[in-house]
Amino acid sequence: MDFGVWPLCVCLVLMPLVMLPESFAAPKGLVLMGVCVVLGMVCWINAGAGVRPPFTWPLVLFAIISCLQAMRSLNPDYAAWMLTLQLGGLFVGFATAVLVTNQHMVMLARCVAIGGMLVSGFGILEYLGVSWAQLPSSGRPSATFGFRNIAAMHLSIALLWSCLLLFQRRRFDVLLGFLATGSMAAFLIFTRTRGAWLGVGAALCLGLILSWRVRFPDGSLLLQIYRVLHRRWWGFGWLCAIVFLAVFVPPNFQDASLSRMDETKTQVSSTVTSITRPGGDRGRLRIWQHTLDMILDHPVFGVGLDNWSAYYPRYDRGDVIGIEVAPDRPHNDWLWIWSELGSVGFVVYLILLWMIVRQFWHQLHKDQEMALPLLCVGLGALALMIHSCFSFPREQAVALLPLWVVLGLVGKSDRVVLGIWPMRRVGLVGLVVGLYGCWLNVAMIQFDRHLFFARDAQDEHRHLLEIQKAREYGIFDHRM
């Protein structure tokens, strides 16, 4: 069983750190595809050694619908890349449920904490204006993620997942937990991402309610949390102090990009109140309204995978699109899935999530020792799902990997054992998706590299030459 855990451990540390100056998404996608290949091999070798998750059939059906919708795409290259990300995430979730036991949760939390702590260190230094920490970015502070919103995606799930270490007995785990959660909380504040703040805050509030409702012979889960907090008041006091200080630290970096931080978001208080100001939603409410119009026009089967950006202009009517603005996505994963996969795909997706939530609730009451770890990892997934109402984790491997690992952990079962050939078929799927995805991500890295040089070109001849070279690897950005 441990053979299935180590690839996840390595990738959870490696994923947030991987980047190239000319490409951000593809290197992280390559890591996701690599773990699919390794987990596929493990499933083949360990045939018959796992259990079938209760969410198997909606997961398979959602994967099939995604494949069929990819055939309708107007940009096959990018749709194929998007499809491998979706299938890769689904496979990681299934493989986690089959190969990983609840006893491995702490090991995985250590890896998430180490990766999050390291990348948050870069982000904090970038925010403070340290010159060597100013990595390439489309919107600072972003550390290795390329954009602060993407950094917030990873932080929203990794922060609450790392809280699991605060309740462990080993001093190393507790110290690592406080260091990781403190640095990630500070970096999350520095990103000025309201959706992530809402996701983490709402998840914590719901966690308090759930811990009060879940009861065992020696008291509620909330009482168990209080006992730990009472013994480690010094650590939680330090954590609160770090968060308090981070609120008042002003940004000290330079960013001339189009997606630079708003002047109204230089302070935490102004960031929170900016939503009530005209234009504070950055046009997202209008985009969501137009996306709903798109859904009403294509209610059953949607517009096809990766076709939202092609269909959207006919609904915009000049509200958002301009010389410097052309939305690629609706900044809401729920509406994005609904509009591209239609009501059929969206309902299957909701059923998949519902079955995972139901199994999570069952596991939460089953084992007192594992209730608190399950609650921490489950709240991390909830925070990211709430953040996805305002963002786009759906196309970011750095968010998909931890999300589906968590969903696999909380949605697993120990009742139905998989046979040899079902396990081998699962492994074969992982190998095919992973190998094809690796090839696509390598091509996309080359594409991004030449497109970067084209944008940086000082003369028309060099610009056209780099565009021509980029096209040899595919059209992964139709705006080229």
C-alpha cells in the first residue's frame, strides 16, 4: 500500500515549487501527469489489493461525458490538455481511495505543509520587495504560481490540511504545523484574494459546527479540539500574532502588469470593503449573468469542453470585452462546468460530490481517532470549492492534485474489494492518461516558451518567427 503513498508525497511537495520563467501551468501539469503514470503502474502491480470507492460510477460517467464534450471543442489542442487535467484529477482521486489508508493522512499532511511553507516563504519575500525573490509573474505576489489568485487556490486547501499537524503528538509535527500554517496564512493575506479568504473563513465556521455536532462517548469533537488548543496556547497565540501583523504590512513590490494589484487592495480593510464599491467585482457579476444566458441557450449538453471563451463574446454585448480584456473563463468553476458540459454533466458532477460528502459524513462518525484528521482535510477541500465560486481551479493542476487527493481520502470505503483485472484496467487508464498528458504538457511548455519570446520581440520579423515556431507544437492559446 505504501507504494501508492510515496508518489503522492513527492508530488505534493514538488507541485507548488515547479515553474519555468516562460511557463507556469504546464510544468505543474507535467507533475500531475507524472503521478498518474506512477499510480497507474502501482495499480497494475498491486492488482486486487485495493477497495472500490462508493463514488466509482458517477466518477466514470463524468469522465466519459468530459471525453465526449472534448470532441465538440473548437480548439482541439487546448481541449485535449484540459481533458487530461480533468481525467488526471479524477484518476488521482480514485487511486487515492483505492491505495491510500487513513493512517497515511499525517504523512500526506507533512508533505503539504513542507511544500506550502517553502513556497509561502518565496511569496512573503516577494511581497516585502526582496529583489532576488521577484520571480516572473502576471500578478504579484504569486511566488512560483504566476498569479496571486492561483497561489491563493493552493493556500486555501493546503492551509487547513496542514492544521492536522497541530493536533499531533510528535513535537516535530506540531512545530512544522505552526510554521507552515503561519507562513501560509501570512502569504494568503498578502495575495489579497477575497474568494480564498471567504473559503477559508466559511470552512472554519462550518468546521466548528460539525465538530460540535459529532459526538463520541467521551464528548464532542469540539471538546477534543479545545483540549489540544488549551495545551498548546503558546503556538496558537504565535499564529494569531503572525496573522495580526500580516494584516498591517503594506506591499513593497513593483508590478507593472495588466493584472497588478488594485490600488484599493493595498490594505486588508480596503480589500474587504472593495466588493461594495462600483466595479469592485471586476465585472464578474456581469460575466456570470451572461454565462447563465449561455446555459439557458444550451441547457442540456452545453457548448462543449473549452468552448466557453468562443461562445461568450456573443453574450457580452460590450459589457466586459475591450481592447485589453477578453475573458477566457467565467471565474466560477460551477458555472464553467455547467455551461460547457450542460445540465447532464453538471448533475453527474453534483452526484459525484454528494456521494463523496455522504461517505465523509459516515467516516466522521465511525472512528473517533480519525475524526479530527478527516475534518481537517475535508475542510481544506471545502475552502477550495468555495473559492472556486470566484476563481478557476478547474484548469490548475496545482489545485486539482491536492483537491482530488482529499476527495479520495474522505470518500473512500473499506467494503468492496477490487479484483485483479478491474485494478489492472484502472492502472491502464492511468498510464494512458498520464503518458498522453506528459506529451501534451511538454508540447505546451515549448509553445509557451516561443509565445513568451514572441510577446517580448522588438521587431515584427522576430515576432512572426516565434509565433510560427509556437504553432508547430499546437495552438494552446487561440489568441496567438
